[in-house]
Amino acid sequence: MPGPAERAAFLRGEIEHHNHAYYVLDAPTIPDAAYDALFRELQDIETRHPELCTADSPTTRVGGKPLPQFAQVAHAVPMLSLNNAFTEEDVVAFDRRCREAVGLNAGLTEGLNADQHEIDYAVEPKFDGLAISLRYEDGVFVQGATRGDGSTGEDVTQNLRTVRTIPLRLTGRPPALIEVRGEVLMFRQDFENLNARQRQAGEKEFVNPRNAAAGSLRQLDSRVTAARSLRFFAYGVADTTTVSLAPTFQGELMQLLADWGVPVANEREIVSGARGLLDYYRRLGEMRDRMPYDIDGVVYKVDSLAWQGKLGFVSRAPRFAIAHKFPAQEALTTVEAIEVQVGRTGALTPVARLAPVFVGGVTVTNATLHNEDEVRRKDVRVGDTVIVRRAGDVIPEVVAVVAERRPRRDLFSDDALQPPFALPTTCPVCGAVIEKPADEAIARCTGGLFCPAQRKQSLLHFASRRALDIEGLGDKLVEQLVDQDIVKTPADVFVLDAACLANLDRMAEKSATNLLAAIDKRRATTLARFIFALGIRNVGEATAKDLARQFGNLDTLMAADESRLQQVPDVGPVVAASIVRFFAEPHNVAVIAQLRAAGVHWPEGEPSAAVASPLSGKTFVLTGTLPTLTREAAKELIEERGGKVAGSVSKKTDFVVAGSEAGSKLDKARQLGVTILDETQFLELIRS
Ligand code: IVH
């Protein structure tokens, strides 16, 4: 029987091993309950034998007594910054400078094979977090500090202990003394969860994962940090010469760190020459939005440590490394106006008109404010300076107001203070009453198809690629057709002729002929497209396909009652009610009849029996990060098989598919006894 000291040492090793497997390798090794049991046992021993507490005990990860202030830490080796490259030319010039400095250019000018004279670079993401330094003595984490001004930072050791991916003790044979350098950041999903909690608690939300990470690390009360799901990735060490085993390459050094249990980027690579750098930049740029955390560029470092030494430093940045930045996804600009757009279903969306700003690779002049509650919560007003974000192909949005920059009314300015935003009470386009059910975030114009804005949007939807797909029937044209009362319903599109089009702007004879041909071509369509094109509230493309498959023909669908509709896998009470309501509206029935009279047709068949799939009608909740599937891909797999994906776990949930970092949803599933699947089990179910 081992004594408490041996048992505690054993438990520490076990717990940290499982921690590493869970947080760093993303491959949990034991069930959470078993982990909790080990943890409690260790806590227990340490309470009974305080003399057995150690600096590297995983029990220190829960945080400790709040500090009155952070102590200062002088960095033995300063924490420098990187020079930036923004263009291909900058990168080519960087590579040229490196080659010149190490004497590789001679070969090229003598006409030798360029490939043999390329520099190898260790490349990796540029983490968008906070730089920190971790000091390990005899493999034990003893001190962690922020960058500060580069020479002196703040001692945030207690807080860093709570970061699960930071090893409290290095594994393998680490050197007697080493300072690991890297970044603390927050995964996007953890950021979303944190903000949801902040919102619920009525607390201020964080603007982005970086700010959330910074705010969480600079807490005097480390228990707050412990509750915040921070991560750490290393990108190097303070002094490579202190590393035993003396690596000769940056890539080797990174592998050593990984071997000691320090998390490093999975995306790190070794590439050759400027071409290799630019190719890596392009590839990571494409992956950027799919990564679990924000990156703001890539970092290139000469792989040879000897050459790094030769290249050295200029002022405060190394000459052997450079950060190649991606276009920023966030920028500051000012709000010139807040307008309200009316969508296809009458939904009102407040939109900020912005002073043009270059963000996410394009010039942005509008950003969505989502809905009235959002505008109020963020308190966006005309004249405000705001942070706009455009990530990937997502619609630009206003993230937050920079409160300090709000124009103030004072003795020296005549700017009147802008009032908080409020939606109009009548539709800005048609004047109809605005309705906002108490339990909904969305306010709607009640004008229906009498509202020109709704009519335009309905027509655009009707003609859109995934609906009837009428080429050439775009924004500008629909605008004119509706404003001039030429087209009132989708059926009118099919009776357009050359005479109707003749007087329109930008409509030469040739374009008119093309448009009429495009319209004619689409008289033949499919039932699924037709149903989708109708624009029934809550009926998206997937539901339209299901309905078409199940009902086979339009008349049976139009005659179906709510209970019959709910037999369709994707259709619940809300969708069923919208469908019934749509077909109960005489105007809609009339338009359908006119469309048919105008020759719009599709192959009609018999209703099909429901296809039996084990997923059909089942509700899934996805949580955490799955090892291979993205959330979108998993969702698609479920929906294709007639299952539904819900946002939260309830008694109605059939399955929870959980990946790493699954949080409260997983706990809830356990409480309610919902079946929990990992990715492998999920894929088995899909294949069955
Ligand atoms: S190497 C001598 N690699 O970017 C400095 N830095 O703009 C060597 N950063 O303060 C830094 N990701 O905190 C390096 N993969 C990466 C990085 C990285 C983020 C930060 C770093 C530095 C800042 C410079």
C-alpha cells in the first residue's frame, strides 16, 4: 500500500496525462467522471496533508486567493516583436535579405540550380492572442509572465496555472532551465459560450476572442481565469542555446517542445524559398475560417538556428523572421446612418451605413445590426465609432461601439447627442403597421405583398439560383419592374414581353431577348424548386425537397393538414402551421394558379411512403469540436437523413454528439440521460 506522498505523485501524473490527452491531443483517454474521481482524491490528500502540496499539482489549476496586484517580472531575454509583411513583394524581399545575409545569393547569380539554393523556413500560424513567457525549472512550471513592454512584464503565474494546456510539469527529459514563449488565446467556440454566459448574467460581452483572452488572463482573482477556457500555444523558447540536445533547426526545437508536452501548432511546416512561403500563406488563408481559433497571419522563421544567429536582430525584431499578415477582419469606422431594410418576409433589419472602410479584403459601406434588440444592446448610434467585422464570406457586422469615441455635446460643439436607436412603428417602405410578437426578436412589416420591399425580395427569391433560377432577373431589374408596377406577382414574370421591357433602364434589345429566353426556359422546373421558390415562411431548400419527395405533387401538399405535414421528417408544428397558413391565403392560391396557367410545370408523382432511416425524425445536438467533421458537415449528414439539429439539449433530444471541449450541453445531456455519441459512434449510426 503506497503512502499518501506516493499516491499523490501518482495521481498528479495520471491527471496531467489525461489533461494533455484531452486538451492538447484532443483524444480523451478516460470518461469525465473517472477523471473527476482522480482529481477529488488528490484534492483530498492535499487537504489532509498540506505539506504534500506542490507547485506542479493539477489542483492548483482551479485558481487561488485573489492578488492585491500583479508583481513585475524582468525578462532575462527580452520579448521582442516581429516585422510585418503585407504583400508578396515584402515576402520576396525578406527571402532575398535572408539569402544575402547567409551568402546564398552567389549560387544564383552564377546560374546554378535555384532549387538547391533556397532557404528552408519553419512556418506556422500567427496566433491572435497575448504573448507570454513560461519559466520551467527542472521541468516544473515556476513562473509565467506577460510580455509587458518587452523587458518587464506582469507575473500571472497563478492565472496561467489554470490554463489546462499549459503543462505544470514537462514530460521526457527537458533541460534544467527553460523559458517557453508563446501565446494565450481563446477558441472561438469558448468565446461564443463565454459571451452567451455574460449575456445571461447581464454582464458586458467581449468584443472578440483576443480581448476575452486578455481580459481573462489579467484577473487578480485566478478563479475567474479558471472559469474561462484559455489555451496556450508555444512558438519558441527565450534562448535556444539553453536547450539540452541542442537542436540545430527551429523545426526540431518545436518538435522537442511537443515531446515535452507543450502544445504547438499542428499546422506548422517546413517550406522552401519565397515560393514555399507564399504557397503556405495561401493555404492557411483558405483554412483560416475553419480553424478553432483566430489567426491574423502566418510567421516565417529561417529553419537553421545557426543562420538565425547569423541574421540576428535589428532594433527590436529578429531579421530571421517575419509575420505575413492576413487582411484584417476588424476595422474602425463611423456610423453615418442607421437604416431599416425590409426583407422578403417583412422582417426589419437595421443596417448601419458606414464611412467606407477596408476590412476582410474588401471595402465595406454597410453592416448588419441584426435586429432592434442587438442595436439596443450594443447601443449603436449615428456618429459613433464602431468596430466592424467581416470574416470570410459572412455579411459584415457591427461588433461594438467604441464608447470613448462617442461625440459628446459640450460647450465647444453643437453636435446634438443622438438618441438610442428605435425601430419605426410603421414600415419605412409601405407605411403598414410593424408587428413584433413579445417572444420574438424580429419585428415585421404587416404589408405582405402589398409592400413593394417585400414584393421585390420575394421576386428576387423566386428567381434566385436555388429556386427557379432565372438568369438576368437581378436587383436592378426587379427594382424597376416593381416600382413601375409591371410585375406585381411572380406569375407576372411569365407574361412579360419585349414591349414591357422596352422602356426599362439598361435594357437593350439583346438583353431583353436573353431575359425572355431565360424566363421561358424555366417554365419547366421541379416540384422542390417550385415549393422553395414560393417563399413560404420557415420552408428552406431542404424542407422543400422533403416536402416534394413526400407529397409527390403540389395538390396533395396544398390539401395537407398540420398533422399530415408533421409526418415529414423535418417538419415540426411551426413549419406545418406556416405551410397551412400559406396555402389558406387566397392570394397565394391565385398566384399558383396563374403560374400554372402561364405554363410553369414540373413532373408530378404520387406521395411516397416515408423512407425509414434510423435518423429520421430524431433530434440531435452537436457540441464541442469533433476530430474530423466540421459542425456544418455533421449537420448536413443528419439533415440529409431526415434528422434535425437543435441548439440546446432538452428532454426531446435523442442524441448529443460530443467532441472535445464540450461544455454545459454535455453536462445537461448526462443529467437528462440523453444518449451521447462520439464522432466514431455517430458515423456508425449514419452508416447503419
Ligand atoms: S515568433 C522575436 N511566432 O506576434 C519574436 N510570434 O508581432 C519571435 N506571435 O510578440 C516571435 N504567433 O507574441 C512568433 N507563431 C508565432 C507567433 C508569434 C503570434 C506574436 C508574438 C509576438 C508578436 C509579434
